[in-house]
Amino acid sequence: MDSMENLYQDIILDHNRRPRNYGLPGNPTNRARARNPLCGDELEIALSLEGERIGEICFQGQGCAISRASASLMTEATKGLSRSEAAALARKVVEGLDGPGEAAVFAGQGELEALSGVQQFPARVKCATLAWQALLSALGDGRPVSTEE
């Protein structure tokens, strides 16, 4: 498979065209904004905690196909997880995309495996990790996230 096909796999294209959980929930308990000024990606993540579990999680904003698909995949993967489980998964994804040869991190992660192709395009890693960094912020202090700080 050619490297561009790895990046824009059917899953990535589908989540970009038809993002899951797009919009904002009615009464979010946690939210964070994130931007990648180099690519123009801007996202807001909002979630509603039910106790320690994520009951609803959504995103809105604009961005490239990788950014939107990653945000959509993130909402699908973290809905229903506990706060600590979601944070652990977010750190695992960010480290997996940032680290050399860490594609194995995505093995057995369902649709998240589609993100492993992004590693071949270092300039696109920030696009793919943006939503996950925003999730970590939303679960923490809610401070805005920028890939250039």
C-alpha cells in the first residue's frame, strides 16, 4: 500500500466526511479549545461527565481531514470511559503518534489503528494529536491548547 493510501485510509476519509459526535452537548461539564496554527485546525471538545464516566463527548470546529477524523475517532473511542481511562488512552495515542516506530501502540485498538499511518507524515502528527491533547485539557484544567506553545 502506498504511503498516501496509508494516511487517507477509508476510515480516515469516512470520519472526515461524516464526523461522529459533531456539535456540542447541551450542558457540558468540561470543555477545552485547541488550535494548530500551522495547519489552521481549530477544535473545541466538550463532554459531560456522569460521575467519573464520560456520558457524552462532542467536538466542533474546522480543520484538515486528519484533524477532523482524529477528533471523530477520539469521541467514539472515549465515550463511556472513566476519566482516568480516557486520559490514559489520550496519552497513549499522543505518545504513539509522536514516538518513532510506535505503530504497535495502535494494534488491537479498532478504528484507532487508522491513525498509525500518520506517523509516516511527521508534519501531520500535530493534526492527529490535537483533539487528544484537547481531551486531556478538558479532563484537566480546561486551558486552551496550541501545538505551537
